[in-house]
Amino acid sequence: GVILFGKSNPFFDEVMRGIRAKSNDLKSYGITTMIRRVDFEVQAQLEAIDELVREGMNGLVLAPYNDKAICERIDMLKEEGIPVVTVNTDIEGSHRMAYVGSDYFRGGCIAAGLFALSASSDLSLGIITGSDSVLCHTERIRGFKQTLEANYPHIHIIDTVENHDDEIESYTMTKQLLTSHPETNALFFTAAGIYGGCKAVTESGLHPRIITFDEVPTTLELIKKGTVLATISQQPYSQGYRSL
């Protein structure tokens, strides 16, 4: 069984490409793959797990919502003899078998360094994140803040908003942030929703330095246009392929 967030998420589309490739490799061994793409909330993920259990899954690849209920469900699966591998984002305290993904704390540190390289003068920076219930998002911010505090006092965080990896919500929240803080001259996107957020930036007439995660096609196009300064890749195809 495979459970990923977002029915139309470009990053997880690429993770899915890796999963499907590995799934094809495994067909000759009698292994089939059941896939669910769910909404960005805990109950949807729990329901998907239960559905896959009823359908007889023997193992689970999961991008987990960082919630106690998910942690407990992973531990229950282990007791039932169903191993769990987390992909892209991990979960604290669970008995999952392995994690396949990037070091998100260091990713946040790298982003801080890139902002520092881009400007020697003061930066007023806004953070657009996915959710404080997703470990990879919170850890990127933790690494980012720790690096700023230790090395780059001229970069000031003025606000943090959540977009739940949704392009429309990202547009709305980025627009609100820029309206409330017209002094913003830097934006850090820790998750998805980059295209929607950058649409709000373009409409605002402001030109902040923008650093993001992932090399999805829309973000690469924004780099070519000069809207996004840099993006940090997580190799999503490899994540999907190796996790399965």
C-alpha cells in the first residue's frame, strides 16, 4: 500500500513516478501496489490506512501526517505484521521500519545560507510553509531559524503563514502577507504552493528574493523567468523508487 498527500501535487506526482517504476519492476515477483492520494489532514490518512488493511495490504509506504493518532496506527500495523516505510517526511516516535527522504533540517540551513549569499544588507523575510503538522516543514524552519540566529542577524523573519500545500490557499496567504508587510524583500517557501504564491508576488509589484524546495516544472519555469532565485531539490523520483 502507498499513501501520499495531494491529488494534484506536482512533487508527489514525481514521487509517484518513482513508485510506479519500481512497482513495474516488482510485478514479476507477484507484488502489486495499491495507491491512495488523500487530502492534507489526519482523518483522511487514517481512513486510507484502514481501507488498505481491509484490502489485504502486507506493507505500507506512507508520507505521514505528524500526529499522535498516525504514530499509534503505525505501531498497530507493526504489531499486525505490516511494516511501514515513511517517505519524504518522517514521524516522531513511531516504530516505522525506515525513512526515505532528505535531511530537512540541513535543507533549512542551506536555504538560510543561500539567502545570506544573495544579500549583504538587511532582509525582511516571510515564510510560507505547508503545515506545522508535517515534520519536514517544521524541521526546515527549525534549521533555517537556527542558522539565521547563529550566523546572519541581518535577516529578519517578519511572519510565517501556512498554505497546506494548496496553490489557491498559497496565493491567498502570500497576498495577505505582502499586503500586511509591504517591506517584505525575501520569501522562503518550505513546501508546495509555490506557483500560487508567486502569482501573488507578481501581482503585488514587489520583487522579493525567493528560495523554494523541489524542482517541479512550474518552479523551474519561475527560475528561468527570474521570479525564483533558487530551489533545493529532494530527488522525489528516487524517494518513491527506493521507498517501495
